[in-house]
Amino acid sequence: MSHAVSFAAIFADESLQDPYAELWFAEPSGFTSLPLAALLADPDTPEADRLHAAAAPLLAAAPHELARQQFIALLASGQRMLGALREVGTVHCSVGLHRDDVIGGVLPLLSLFTITWRDTATAPRAATAARAVTESAGHRHIEYLELSCGPLTISEVLRRPATDSELPQLPLLQVHAHLPHPDCKRLAVLTISSTAVARREEYRALLRGIVETVRFEDPMRVAS
């Protein structure tokens, strides 16, 4: 997985040099990538040591022990969520923070952007893209596209937490893009999730902008 940040001025991320990357994309401003490897590091590893070093100043700055314990609990909760995402094939996760320019809202809009790999039955890419949104219930506003990365579908799903869940009882908008890989055996699912359901058009445009930058070949090598 490799990416760049900002659409207006593209800055190359160090992941562009990853020899094992299988997908390249540009991420717009307002998103902050979460270091999955560090946040989910096994104990007694260099990655775990770096996470402890990064958290130490925050813990030290806590005004009292209760605040320290609350921070640790929040970090543990976030790790559990990211661990669950990784178990289903998520390889990239970013938190989005944007100003609501449509209505000039005071509170910022929060979102989560993820990229997840899914294995599929071997089939032509166009068929896989179409099947991804027709085999599961709830997809709406389905759009089929042919872009530089190949055929894909963009769709929306509106979900609600289970009534017995500890999550806030707010509807969750998920805008998905299903991009079959050229090997015809898997697809990349790019998703933006947000409780700001009223901003569905804006989040859809945001995801489409990301999708238009996706390549399954190293763009730097192709350009050279």
C-alpha cells in the first residue's frame, strides 16, 4: 500500500518506496493516516517501543491519574477497533477532519477512510465490480465507472448500530468504491464512513477524487 497526500500539492509519502506495495493512491488534505503497524505492534518489538515513546509525553502531561487512565482506555479501545479492521483485510486507515463549508457549521466533520482487500471468485473485472454491489443488500446510488485503474462501482450504504451496542445511536453513512485488481482474483474496497449523513454528496465526491488517483502499477516507475 502506498499513497501521497493532498490533491492541490501532492507530497510523496515514504511508502512510495515500499517494494511490496500493490496499490497507489493520493489522499486529500484533511486526512491523517493512522500507523497500523505501530498501533497494533506485538509486545517487545521495536514498533511497540516507538508507540510507548510517542505516548509517554501525553501520559506525563495528564493532570491527574484519572486522566491518564482515561487516555489509556481510549487508546486500548482504538486498538481494538483497528485490530478488528485488520482482521477483515484493512491495510490503510485515515481519520478525516474537515470544515463544513456547506452550511458553515461550527463543529468539524469527522470521517474514517479505509482500504480493505477482499478475495473474490476469478471473473472479469467488470463482472466483479458489478457483483460487489448486487450480492449485498442495502447498496444504493450505485454508479459504474471506467477509470485509469479499470472498472469499478461506487455505492452508498446507511447503517445503524445495534440497539444493544455501546456505540452512539446515530446513522452511519458509508460510501464504498469497489476496485477489482488486474489479477481478477480480489478487489480493493475504498470506504469513507461518517455520521454526517447530510453531507453524502460531498463525501461521495471526496471518495471519487481519491479513486481517480488509484493505480495498480507504481506510477513513478511507469512515468520513468
